[in-house]
Amino acid sequence: MAEGLGDRLTQLEQAVRRAADLITRLKAERATLDKRVAEQARELDDLRSRAGASAEERAELARLRQERKEVLAQVDSILKELDKLEAP
């Protein structure tokens, strides 16, 4: 009976050691994953920032194109007026 109890205690001790090793590995994996999540969050913030800047740049480009159209229309109007003045 003492032998059986000793065997069971040895098995229990081994199981506890395996569980402790597993917990240690899982903690290390969690730390690694926490780092990766933090890196991914920083990358996401960077991409969102770039997307916002890109949207602002597109709006600025659209504004500049509209301004260019208006300036071209004014130049065309001025040229037509000059043509009228030069006509005999």
C-alpha cells in the first residue's frame, strides 16, 4: 500500500511539474503575443494616420483642380475680351 501511495505521489509530483512548466511556457507566449498586439496596434494607428493624411491630400488636390479650372476660365474670358478689342 505504501508503494502504491508513493507511486501516486510521484505521478502527482510529475503532473504538478508539467503543469508548472506549461504555465511558464504559456506566460512566455502571452508576453510575446502582448508585444505583437502592441506592435500591431501601433501599425494600425500609423495606417489610420496615413489614411487621414491621404484623404486631406485628396481634398487639397480637388480644391487645387477646381481653382485651376476657375483661373483657366478667367484667362479664357480675358483673352476673348482682348480679341474683341483687337478686332477692327
